[in-house]
Amino acid sequence: AGIGTSGTLVGSARRLRELNPSLTAVAVQPDSPLHALEGLKHLPSAMTPPIYDPSVHQRTLEVASEEAIDMVKRQARRGLLLGWSAGAALVAAERLARGLTHGVVVAILPDGAERYLSEPMWRDDA
């Protein structure tokens, strides 16, 4: 799950680890303080949300804005309209899945594309 307000990450990871302590929770954040991933925080350069609890996740993956936007475009071609933070979560999930020999990867996709449809990145030449 992405780190925004951190509520989804903290609440979901805390509860799922109660049910299955062997679960690995992964936090997703932008790779830079200067990013285009609305809704996500780059924790080293941002104010830490008061509800954030770093003990609930075992790993943190950083995703570049360009990777997330490329993922959003790929999913749009498949009919799934996502926002930037959902794209970042999918990039991280794909990275994790490539490194597994067995297991299940679940990504929380917190936003859709409706508020981003006017962005120039949707043009064919973008």
C-alpha cells in the first residue's frame, strides 16, 4: 500500500498481520521529494503523518513518477483507469511478484483516473 496519510497501510497491515503473522507488508513511496504522485508522500522529505507506524511494514519500495505513469497508461489500454498512486502500487506489486517463486501479492489501488483525465499524459503523443 502507498504511504499517503498512511491510514490504509497502517490499518490494513496491522489487521492482516494479526490474522497471518508471516505476511510481509510493503510500503510504497515516491523515489524523490519532487514527484508527480499525488496522494503519496516521500517520507524522508515530508511531514510524517501522526498515524504512521513504521513497525507495521517490513519493506519499503520507492517508485519513480515516470514508472507509475507508464503503468497507468498500460492499464488504461486494458480498460482499467487508475490514478497515479494506484499506478505506483502496481509497479511495486509487479516488482515484488517478479522476485517470488511462490506466494500471492496484493496491491491496494486507492484511486481512479477521473480527476486526472484532463492531464496531457493521456494524449497519444505524450
